[in-house]
Amino acid sequence: MSSDLPAPASFLRAAEDELLELSIETSRADWVHATYINDDTQSLAAKANARLIATTVRLAKQSMTLRTESLGPEDQRKAKLLRLSLSLVAPSDPKEGEELTRIVAEMQGAYAKGRHVPRGTSEPVDLQALSRILSESRDPVALEDAWTGWHQVGRSMRAPFVRYVELANRGARELGFADTGAMWRSKYDLEPEAFAAEVERLWQQVRPLYQSLHAYARMRLRVTYGPDRIPEKGPIPAQFLGNMWAQSWEGTYPLLAPPESDPGVDLTKILVSRGTSPTELVRYGERFFTSLGLDPLPPSFWERSMLVRPRDREVICHASAWDLDFVDDLRIKMCIEITEEDFHTVHHELGHNFYQRAYSRQPFFFRESAHDGFHEAVGDTASLSVTPEYLARIGLLDTVPDASRDIGLLLHRALEKVAFLPFGLVVDRWRWDVFAGRIAPADYNRTWWEMRQQYQGIRPPAPRGEAEFDPGAKYHVPANVPYMRYFLAHILQFQFHRALARTIGHTGPLHRASIYGSKEAGARLRTMLEMGAHQEWPDALEAVTGERRMDAQGLLDYFAPLQRWLDQQLRDAPKGW
Ligand code: X8Z
Ligand code: ZN
């Protein structure tokens, strides 16, 4: 090693300073782009990202030449995280670097601008309005029209996506990864293939529950839509599942609700009837976290967040949480509608913000979650505590329904959480194969639907050709956001919930446990949040659960009464597809 290189420890300190400053600048460019899309903000964001990526790659390459044996364990971990910090690596050729970040900014812009004129109307409407049709309409023609109309948004992304795959892989290889998918799988303190095996293990744990839910949904949807539209044994047409991507099915709840059970709590109705504002919706979420002993959000959060869709400009409506200065310039960006779904999304986003602030005292390289599934799980864990008792305690419900008729409540939650699992898996199983070259561009759409059928048991409304690019109709694909994190989060949140329920001494059914107001549960959670990425994720998991392995048993325990009930309903009805 040449003697003019700085000592490893001071190299890392200088790298942290340089990257912190550049990251703040890039966040600001990204924020302005996401909340005010035009050619200028797109170009500024692309340039800032290209610069941050180029600097990170340069530093990561240098770090790979460090004599790591001279580093303490903390610095060794920093060097490791530096090489793993990017989810998009550009090739070192500056022209190609800018081309890649421009493609991603453009694909994101195309997604945000997607519109469709619903059949029988004359105005183009956005994804939110089309999603409302998917969840509320029971008219098969309207459903198919909204579904097909939105999915056209992917078409223009096909060519740029092919180029993006090529350039992103070139970049990942420069950092020593086999391809971008292998780089994404390397972020879990495991070898990439060992991580893939962990995912498979978790999927096998929950697959039987999914299959029961799928069979029950199919059986009941047949009653509403008829045997010509819903097959007895085959995959379910995607437009009937209440959501644009069939990723969560709570829109179908009114059709699937157990006839004799309590109608459940209609939170949307309650919130709307009280004239709840978007700001008040967020306040509910904030109060949940402060009840655990966490500090309230800073005043700048309320001044700088974007809570509603502006009338006069294009924005990225897909919800996200931000920490612009990596200390306490916390914000969320959402186009809030007063619905139960957004009530939960607010908790999801604030979970990110409270995590970000908790780890802000760590060195810069550790200002991250234990792994990305943890980041996605924190807010959802809070949401699992939104029980009837909790709603009564905060004055949103007058009387708490009796727990003996809770199957409806559990079914509703399963339509949200269990239905999600195979979707959470399929997005990146598909992208992993694309990045690895196992799926060629000519087969993008065919393989996408083969996998969606294989895992989710769904099919498109009508055959889709290769002129379409249906993966592009899901935000995280054009935006280059890895997706396996959500699959993991859907497992982890129940593992956290079960452990925290034990912490507060809850003995009843898990779906009736709420940690609201518990400083003891809060302290446990806080220990994990404050660790950030300082230690490997099993340490963080242990801090909350006492366990060092991800385990779907928490989810299975939570839904055990529902699993029994579903199988009673199904009797001899076919499962699988
Ligand atoms: O993208 C999100 C969050 C932002 S991190 C709103 N989620 C996934 C999705 O919408 O597809 C949360 C659940 C899954
Ligand atoms: Zn999230």
C-alpha cells in the first residue's frame, strides 16, 4: 500500500464528513424534485445524485484497499457499510453516471404524471382516483378499465429500463458485486445466497395461511362476480382484489366479511364524520409515538412536510419519510386522503421519522436501520396497536366491540397484511432475475406475470404482451427502490408486536394488544432504534424480541384464530391454483 494514503481510521472519518455534506445537498435536490416536478428540478436531482454516487464509489473503492486488520471492529463495519450504502451504482464513466441517474429521475417523473380517462368520463385522473375505483367499484367493466388504464404508464419505461439495468449492473460490478440484485441481497449481514434462502424459509412458513386466504377470497368473490369471472380453481383476475397491484385486499372486505360477525370498526367513516384534517391525522400518529416516551416532532416538521397534493404542480404522491439533515429536519411527503388506509400510512411514515431521529447521534455510516426491513417495520408495528381499545382510549370509538366476534377484525387485517406477502416477495424475485440476466428484455412482461401467478395466484384481466411493461406500473420499479424490505417488514412487525405485547404483560389474543402509552415497550423499542446500523441486525432484533432470527411465528400466532376459521369455511373448497 502506498504510504501517502491516510491512516484507515482518519480516511473513514474524512469520508463520513464528505458524504454527510453531499448527502444533505442531494436530499434537498431530491425533495425539491419530488414536491415540484419539472425539467429543471429533474436535472438538478439527477446531477446531485450522480455526484453523490460517484463520490461514494470513489471512497468505497479506496476503502477496499485499506489494511482492515489495523481497524477496530467499529471501523471495519463502517468500511463494510460504505461499500453497501448505495442501492444504485453508476459506472465510473461520468457520462454514463449522469445518464443512469437521469433515466431514474425520468422514469419517476413518468410514473408521477400517469393519468387515465375512466370509461364514460371525460377528465384524465391520477393513480389515487384510479385506485379508488379499484377498491370501491363493483362494476367489472369499470374495474378492468381503471386497471388497464393505469398499467399503460409502464409502456414508455420499457426502453429506459433496459438501459438502466445495463448501466446499474456495470456500476455494481465495478464495486465487486455480481450484479445489482446481488448487491441488494448483500445488505443483510449474510452472503447474498444465504439471504435468498432466509427469504424462502420465511415464505414457506406463511404460504399455507396465504393459500387459505386466497381460496376463501376466491370462493366469496365468485358469489359477487359470478363463476364466469372468478374461476373455481384457477388464479384470480387481479382487478377484483381491491387494489391496483392486488398487494392488499382490504377493498374487498365488504364482499368477504363473515356474515354473522360484528361489522367491525369503519375508521374511514369515523374520521370523515369528525371532519378530521390531514394535519390532525398526522397528529394522531405523533401522539402514538410520544405516548411511548419518544420526543414530539420538531416544529420544522409541520412547516416543511407536504401533507396534501398541491393543486398547481406535479408531485410524487407516493408516500415517503425524509430526514434532510440527518439530525432532525424530519418531514413526510404524502397526498393524504382521510381514510383508514392513510391513517395507517401516516403511522408507517412516522415510524421512519422516529427511527431516523433516534439514530441521529450515531456516526454517519450508522445512521441507518439495522436492515431495511426494520425501517419499514417500525411504523407498521405501531399500527398493529391500533385496536378497538386504543381507538376508544383516544376518543375515536364510543364502545369497544366484544372480542368474541373478532373474526371480521382479523380478516380485515389479513386482507391487508397476509395478502401482501407474496407480492412483497415477487417484485424483487423478478428484479433479481432481471439483474442477473436470467430474464431477457424480450421476456420482461411474460415472466412478470408468470411469477405473479406462481406466488400470488392472480392473473391480468386480459393477456398482456411485450409492448406492455407492467412492472413499471409499480412505483418502486421506476424509482429503483428495493422491495424485499416490505416482505421482511411484514414478518418482523408481528415478531416485534408479539414481543412488545409480552413486555406489557398482555395475555389475551395478540390482535387485541396495544402498546399505546407503555413507557416500558417504548424503552425497548427505543434501544433498538438508537442502535441504528451500529451492530449487525440480529443484535437489534434481540434488543426488542430476545430472538436473533427472523421468524414468522409471530404472524402465525396473531392469525391463528383466523386460520382455523378460514379452513372451516373452506371445507372442501379447492386451495391453490
Ligand atoms: O412504499 C411503501 C411506503 C413508503 S416506504 C408507503 N410501502 C409499500 C408500497 O406501498 O408498495 C408500504 C407498504 C408497501
Ligand atoms: Zn416505508
